[in-house]
Amino acid sequence: MSMETEQKELFRQFEALIAREDKLLIRDFLNHQNISDVAEMIYEFPDYEAQIMAHLSLHRATSTFKILDFPTQKRIIQSLPAFTSAELLNELPADDRTAFLEELPTEVVREMIKTLDPEERRITLALLGYPEGTVGRLMTPDYLAIHEEWTVQQVLDHIREVGRDSETIDVLYVVNDQGQLIDDIRIREFLFAAPDKPVNELIDGRFIALHVNDDQESANNIFKMNNRVALPVVDDANLLLGIVTIDDVLWITNEEFSEDIQKIGGTEALDEPYLEMPLLKLFRKRVGWLIILFLGEMLTATAMAYFEDEIAKAVILALFVPLIISSGGNSGSQASTLIIQAMALGEISVSDWWRVMRREILSGLLLGGVLGVIGFFRVFIAAHFFPELYGSFGTEVGLVVGITLLGVVLWGTLTGSMLPIFLKKLGADPAVSSAPFVATLVDVTGLIIYFSVAYYFLQGLLL
């Protein structure tokens, strides 16, 4: 049976139980399903989402709530009885609870924080106190800390005593009496060590830590480069404040990827799913960039007007305007997308600008050369079939088109590759140098290049 067929069967069984209104059977059924299947049921039956959560055990309800999208989480919290929603929020890991609360309006957050237990309230307020987008917002205080004077047996006893409340026990963190991080040690080291062996004999000092004010994007790169499931978070005094786990980083990475894709497409990042966003809000997200791009394209008309006399003398030149500007825009969009992706993955940095420029100059020459040759032969061949259109200047017009394509593609490639790096240097988001923005910029400059080349080659002939 395929996965899709199994899922449909689960949905059918759930519908049958709902029709019978047998709460005990519904509870038993839901508590025997995979968490991911329960989440799919919530998406499939939005009218019953609060009932589904209410029928789950608290632990399973928490695990399900964590993997739902924000609009669904918000509806569920609003639909559940106050006592049940308070239980759910208190049971959520501190990092997941913070991620949920930071999406809500301030006045709503203020009321929800009042429902938390004193200790959970203290932790949540501390996490919310860190700037948005920093590692501090991602970390959880639920980790296992040990001391270097302990023995392996004491460590294992400590894990049995408090390990259930930890986010992960894969890695343990050695701290001194002041709470400063000394080392991190994988649990396997303790499992294979003699019970009476002291922890300080397992310490090698080779640990990697995140700073609480680090950008979340940099945390993603550190995880990727070091193959870790969790990393400790410290402050300026090297005090261990919490840990960040790979699942939280992957969640943030997915959100940032979605935002970058939207920005590359020439719109503001959407903070809600497309179908959940009110139409007017979606309009505001899109209209700003469209106006900016439209005003930019108006410069194209200005450039065309500037060369009005040349166009009037050689109307044939106007036929190739769409070809020229689209080729430059396409090459710029290609380069911009490649560089933005490479920067997001940590493959290049601002300091690599010269290496990138050298590569893009060569790429631009090769790409432009190929298009230029094709453009030249297109005009050259067409001139033999339509001599009345080109007159006796088919070769000259072909050279203009070919050389212009070489120049415009080279310029588009350089612009598309350098603009993201320049914006990153200024501290801006490289994704705002979106493909439409680069294309608009190259359109205007491409016309200037085109008519300048035409004036040089055709002066005294067609012009």
C-alpha cells in the first residue's frame, strides 16, 4: 500500500470516528498515529483542528504543535480553552515557544506570557529579550551540564535523573563552578569509558560554540561545516546560556530560503502562507517593488527618446531593442541568482569579490561571444533574404548587433554578480538585488551600449 493510500485510509477512519462522536475511541486512535500523520489530519480537517489537539496527550499535542505552520498554531491556541492552551504553551520547549510568540502582536504576547509558570515565564522573557534574528532567540536552556571533577558513573547517574527534560542528550557540556563552558563531549565517550574515569580525562578542549548575538544564518553555516546535532551558546564571558539544535536551525533555514526566493522574485518577503494572507496585505507586499521597477523601466523610454534621431534614420535598429535588453537582463538575472545562492550557502563572502569578478568577466565574454556570433549570423543571413530591409549594410548592422550583445551580456553578468556583494558590504540583504531589479538596471544601460555601438559603426552609413 502506498503512503498516499495509507494516508487516505487514516483520513477515512478518522471521519468515521468523528461521525460516531466517541471521544474515547478518537483519543485512542489519535494517540496511536505518527505525529506527522496527526499534523496532516489537522491540515485536512481544519474544522476539527482544536478537537484533535484536545484529544491528544499533552506530550503528543506539544510534538504535533511544534511542526504545524504558524497560522494553524495561532488558530488552535485561540480555539482551545484557556487552561488547555496554557498547558500546551508551558509544555512547549522554550525555543519553540519563543518562535511562536515572536510572531504574535505585542499585546497578545503579553497576555499569553501571564499564563506561563514562573520559571517558564522567566526563560521566555529572557529569550524574547535577544534581538530578532540572533542565536539567542533560537537557543533552549534545556541541556545537560556536567563538571570536570565528576566521574563517568556520576555523569550517567545525572543523565538518568534529569535527562528526560533535556532537548538532547547526544552531547553533554562541561562547565566550571562559574558556569563557563570548558568543553562539549559526546555521550558515546561516556558509554565506552570506565565508570571511575574522571571527566577531565575526556576533555580535549576542541569545542565549537555560538555567541548569543550571532546571526542565525551564521549558525546554519557552522552547523553545516561541523556536522553537529547541537551547539552550545555562550556570552562574552563564555558563560553557557543554552544550546541550539539542528532542527531549529533547519526550520530557520527553510524560512530564510523562502524569504530569499520571494525577494529574488521582486516582492517583499511574505510573513504568512500565500493563501492565508489578506489580499490588501499581499497587494502592499508586491506594489512597492513593482512601482520601483516601473519607474526604473521608464528610464528605458528616456534612453529611447534620447536616441530618437538615430532610430528615425535607421528604423531597423528598433527591431533589435527587445533582443538586446532581454539578453542583458537574462545574463544579469542568471549571475545575480547564482551569487545570492552562493552567499547564502557560505560558498563566497564579500572578500571574494575580485575572484568573482574575474570569473564573471570570463563568463560574460564567453556567453556574450556565443550570443554575439549567433546575433551576427542571424542579421547577416536575413540581409540576403530581405535586402530591402537592410539595404547594403547587412554586415554592418550584424556587427552592431553582435558586438552589442557581447558588451551587454558582459555588463549584465558583471552587474548581476557584483550588486549582491556590494549590498552585503553595506550591510543590506543581497536578495533585494533581485532578478527583476538587475534586469531593469541592465535594460537601461543596455540601450545606451546598443546605440553607442550603432553610432560608432553606422555613422555616415545609416546614421
